[in-house]
Amino acid sequence: SAVISQKPSRDICQRGTSLTIQCQVDSQVTMMFWYRQQPGQSLTLIATANQGSEATYESGFVIDKFPISRPNLTFSTLTVSNMSPEDSSIYLCSARSGRDYGYTFGSGTRLTVV
Amino acid sequence: AQRVTQPEKLLSVFKGAPVELKCNYSYSGSPELFWYVQYSRQRLQLLLRHISRESIKGFTADLNKGETSFHLKKPFAQEEDSAMYYCALVDSSYKLIFGSGTRLLVRP
């Protein structure tokens, strides 16, 4: 399966600022996704990162708040914009391999907004 | 709607006891189902996928289409099995949809 490097692993940010999270996959993958895992909760899908086009967002998530880029088949970024304490969470990226159709996950970014 | 339900938030068993983590799904068609495990302070890891029919770390899961279930089982729990377990379903757009998770606590 693909291996994903995600950074930063954690950050503490001031409210009103933005943070960009990066995910690098060690092989070309067909699909990449971004999830949020709030404290004590399960994973909620934010969006599907589409290569060469705009991301597809799930209900409750908008591009202005969570802009996503995917310039090629191995890399994607998620920006958390104009942060508030409610954005404190773990953010994870995921990739679906075109070879075995399995899903792997990055190690997550633990974000704290103060 | 496509949905995954894990009815138990916490399952506590003693070491050596059998374990069954419940997962029910809602999906029209042939589902693609996974079990993921998240140990404390570690990344989410794939435990099982139903198409491979493997046994990993002594865990097995059988797809029961009649009951729309994919329960995770292990005959003898070990302390190192203590973790969060998530059942997940691939939806019609190839997105992975997660259940709410079950925390397994194996006591000595």
C-alpha cells in the first residue's frame, strides 16, 4: 500500500490565522481525501481532493474555509482558514491506491487554536 | 443512505475472553467493507478488508449480507488489542465512510 507523509504533525495557532497541511504520497494514487477527527469522535470526511480541478466538499464544509489543492497524483494540501477554537481537531489525509484499492492514512495533524 | 453503525462506544473484556465488535451497514449493492484500528498515539491502520478474507492479529470478520453486518471477532483477547476500532464502508463515489468507533479495553 501507499505510504503517506503528512506535516506538520502538530501546531498551535492563533485565532484568525491560517494553517496549511501537506500530504505527500510515495506513489501515484487515484484518489486523495481529507478528514477531520474531533476529540473523542470518529473521522468525518471534509472533501475529496481532485487532481487538476476543484475539490468536492461534503455537506457542512466549504472551500473558503478549507481550500484544498492537488497539483499532481502524489501531493495535496489542506488549508484551515481564519481559524477559531472550534477548528481544534486532528486533520488526516487519505489515499486510495489504484493498485489494490486500499485506503491508507497519514499520521494526522493535531491542531490547537488559541 | 449509505451508513455504518457501531452500536457500542466501549467494550471491556478480560484477557483471554472472546471479543466481538459489532458493525452494521446500510448500502444498496455489494458493499466494500474495512476494519481499521487506531492504537494510542498512532496512525489509523488497516486491520481487515472483507474481500481479502485474511486473519490479522487473530481477528476475523465475515460479511453477512442478510443481516447487513461485518462484525469483528477474536477468540482470545490480548491486552495489546486495546485500541479504537472503526468499521468503514466504501460508498458509491469511492469515499470511505466511517462508523462512530468502538473502544476496546482488554483488562489483565
